[in-house]
Amino acid sequence: MHHPESAEPRTLGDHVWHDHAACRSTPAKPVDSTIFFPEPEEMDRIRAAKTLCARCPVRRTCLDAALEAGDRDGIRGGMTEEEREPLHSKLHRRLDYARVNAVLAGRDIHLTDAERRAVTRAAYQAGVPAERLAWLLKITEEHAEKLYRHVRREFRNRAVEQQNADTSWSAPAPGRDELGTAA
């Protein structure tokens, strides 16, 4: 079974992708896993690990798993600890609509804060009951209702801002008499 990078996001607790990793050691293809934990000055080991990662069919999944788990050690997803560091700090802002849609379809996917907000907005707009949103996000129904109140307020404020913007810039179109005549 091929596990392409473009596949849907993995569910929570899904480690099947490990079976497709280029770094998976088998009797027919032994891999020295220590190359993924080099010292900073061990450039040969770093290059060897990154070369193996470069041809890995699940490199993106490996990187996502490392970021989502807060794994800061070793080379994961083709990146060193130092290369992943900026991604760790930005992870909460990731907004991948494939992940959002997977959750809306009932899959148990690790979501960032931005993705959770997107699920809530989409569910609200689709008329999904708070009970279902609670199940999708693994939260209480009371919390889901609170999220819906927040989204309602957000949509109301956006509509008011849009209405104010529309009226503040709309001057009546000049009539024929107000255009003047060419001299």
C-alpha cells in the first residue's frame, strides 16, 4: 500500500505512516537510526539523514507528527532541530483546510487553534448543532455553545463593520444637472 504525501491528514494516534517511512529498518534494508540524532558538528550524519528523508514518501507526515507532538530532538521530516524551531512557534497559526474538512467529515485530526476556529465557523454556517460540534472537537456541549456565541458575535460585528464601510463611502451619484457643463 502506497502512502502518498497528498493523502488526507492522519487521525490522532495513527502511526501506520511509520510503515512507509524511508528510515524504517528491516532485515532486508537495515537503517542506522543514530544518524537522525547527530551532534551539531556531525555534518556527514546530518547529510545522510536528510538524504534519506528527501526520498521518504511520508516526510510531510513525519514533520507534522514531530511538530504536533512538540518533538524537538533529532532530524524529523527532513529538518534538523534548529530548522524546525521556527515552525514549532508558528504551528498554532497553521490553517490547512484539508484538516478542517476532515474534522467536519468526522475524522479525529490534530488541529491547531486556527483550524479549530475554522471548524467552528464552518459548522456554524452549515447549521451543525452544538452537540455535533462538541463531538467533532472533543469538547463539552457547553463549550461548543460558547464557541457558537463567539462566532455569532464575530459575524454580527463583521456585518456591522461592512455596513458602516458601505455607507461611509457611498455618496449619492451626481445627477445630470450637478455634473456641470463643459466650457
